[in-house]
Amino acid sequence: EAPDYGHETTSEAMSYIAWITAMHDVLADKGIIDGSTGDLQKGWKTLEAMIPGWSVNAYGANSVQYDSIWKQDRLKADTATEEQDPSLYPSKQNGVDAYNPLYNDMKGAYGSDKGYYLMHWLADVDDWYGFGGGQGKFTFINTFQRGEEESCFETVPQPCIEELKYGMTDGTHSGIKAIFNGVDQVPEQYAFTNAPDAEDRAIQAIYFANNYGLNTGDLSALAGKMGDQCRNDMFDKYYKAIGCQNIDSQSAGLESQHFLMSWYTSWGGALETFYGGKYDWAWQIGCSHSHQFYQNPLAAYALAYDSAISAGMKTGEQAKKDYEKSLQRQIEFYLWLQSADGPFAGGCTNSKNGKYEKYDASEAKFYDMVYVEHPVYADPGQTTGCK
């Protein structure tokens, strides 16, 4: 799996805590097992440790202003290539800006929150790496950054709260992220990435509880909020039109929405910076690559048709419509990927080879996205790996 040592935890693990506590409470509520209900509420509270703005004991919890993401006029990212080998990083930028078309709706609905209600995927539970000051504090970290051939043990672990304390400390404003972004290209900043299979699994747990008549209290609305914001995972990495096949093309707004659960959405923004800025910019990207394993039609169904959950999607009716369409698209994706012998494998991408290259005429396509045997990383490939 992706963690590179045993003291890390993932959003995936948190989602299973939500699931198992939901099952426990349903069984206890129906008298099938001894015990009382209430574990699901506790399980969800544990899950919130992976949500940066809600993680009360994490490094940076009392110092980073995560709500600053809602105080921007826009979320803008820089288009960059994904390279075929880690040695080719820092990757190349082409000067084309990427703009998240959902931002204004999200800002209007959740602008009073402490940032996104999405889980970051990876945490150093007792700060073994030391990015949280070496005092054993729960610390958000990241690893994968350098393309499909960067295996788990080739990654360069880095803090999600980049204060330029580690890595290159020679005054060039580089930190650890210089290996990805380039020397003198790294102001102080925070950055997080979700893995939407985890959010969807947690939402599925709440739907399970609702379906069996358990009183989930405010958790249905929180699951709806989480699902609403997971619509960010339905968009191309740099918000380019589906099927554009041109890295120099501009952001295309809602035409960049593929309606699948892709590998991630990432977001972040400035801290107080060396140049005198203070939370003065923020960014977000989607993901061009979608894998069979990350789809969850049941979660899409819950978000579209469980009224208690869908009521939590504060952006309104469009969110519900998106999940109605996503439900259909995900099932179509399963059917498209299923082999003649039965097993499912692979996925699709809107950015061939991470550079939006032209498709070959012989390549299979799904809604103008091209088939990929091993989406996202290939050492080892996800199709033949532990998933």
C-alpha cells in the first residue's frame, strides 16, 4: 500500500472505522448483539482527525487559517506535465492557468467553514518524520508527487504544512517541495489531497445506517457536505475539456467534468510568506485519471436519493443532479472495463501520459477519455497490485 512505514494512517482506514461502527450500532439497535449505540458518532469523530480544519490535535490546528481558502476571488493552479520517471522532475509548466469552476458555488455554500470538509489521505500519527516539530504530534504528510514510476519507497515524504524548515534551507525559498516545483519556487504554504474512495466509503456507512433505521443525527448532513465537496473529484486535473488532447488548451469550466470519481482533488494556499504575503492566494486541481476501484455507485446513489444525506449538499439541486449522472456514468464505466472473462481492470484518463497527448486511433475510449491499463502509477501497476 501507499504508506511507507507503520506509524502512518490513511483516510481509507478512517472510512472503515465509520463503516464498522455503523454496522455495530445497527446490530446493537436491533438487539442482535449486546451493547448500546453511539459508536458511529465516535467513529465519525475519529474520522474527522483526517479533515485538516476539524483535526483539533493535529500540528498546525491552532495556527493555520484554513478558512482563508474561502476568502479568495478564485482558485488558480499552474498547468504542469506529469513525467514518466522521477528523475525528470521538477516538471515543466506551460503558463496556462487552471480555474476551478465549482469554487464560487462552494464558497457560497461553505464559506463559513474551516476549509474543505474532505479528508487528507495520509498522516504521520506520532510525527516519526519530525515535520510536526518532533514532539509526537499528529502531523499531515504527503508522499507521491513525481509521476507513475515513483513507487512507495522512491517517494520524498514532505509536510503538508510547508514552512521551509526542512529540505533546502539555504535561503532560496525551496524547502522539500523544490524537488517537485523547482528551486526558489516554494513559498510557505499548506497543501492537501483527498482519496475519494475513502469519503465515499464513509458516506456509504451513513447510508447503511439510515437504511436500517438508525438515528444518525447530524452525520447524514455531514456526509452530504462531504459528498457535495467530492464533486471536485469529478473534474479534469487542470479543468480542461474532456477529450481536448492539448496541454495548451484553456480551462473549460463545466466541460471539464467527467462525472467519475478520479484519484484525487488537491487544494492548498499561502501561509504567511517570506515575501510579506499573508494567506493571499489559494489553488485547487482535479484529476484526469480514473480507476475502476475508486468508483462507488452506492455512495452516488445515497447522495442522489437519500433525502437526509442529499439535504446536506448545500450547493443545491445541481449537486443532486451531478450524482444522478455520476451514478449512471460509474455503472457504465464498470461495464466498459469488465473483461470478457469477468474481472474488472484498469481505468481511463483525459491526459494521456500526463501531458494531454493525442490519442491513437486504435485506443479504446470512454466518453472521450482513453483507456489506461495502470492508472496513476505503474510501479507496481494498480491493476495488478494489492487493490
